[in-house]
Amino acid sequence: MKIGSINSLISNPLSNESTGKINDSKFKNVFTDFIGEVNTSSMKANELTEDFINGKDVQLHEVMIAGEEAKTNLQLLVEIRNKTVDLYKELTRMQA
């Protein structure tokens, strides 16, 4: 995941635009891209694991690093989802 893309969204959420439509698409694209990266890292870890099991030229440390990277990406995605749900719940309480 590219940290810079999230930092730019956080540091300048409105980015001098009069409508929220463009910001919504930026926000959506950040999460869509991150979900794609999580999926890619998971598939890479699975592929390396299968290659290692089948005796191909893959080192154990490469398999472990790919697995930990996939695990960390998934944990970050779950935490972002949890915080987003908490934020939504808080906003719905404020409107009542």
C-alpha cells in the first residue's frame, strides 16, 4: 500500500474543490486500490507457498516475508474497516 496516497487524502481532504463528488471518488479509489493490493499480496504469498511446497527454487525466508506482509496488510484493512464502522455509528448518533 502506498502511504503517500492516504497521507495526501488526510492532509488535504477538500483540496480546494467545491463539490464532494471528486473527493468521494478519490476516497473510494484509495480503498479500492488498497483492497486490490491486499488481494495481490495474499495471492503472492499463496503462490510462493505452493512453489516452496512443490520444491521450486524459492527460499523459506521469501515465503515467510510474503506471508507476514499479506497478514499485516489484511490486519490493516480490517482495522480501517472497524474504524470506518465506528465513525459511521458515531455520525448516526450525532444526527439523532
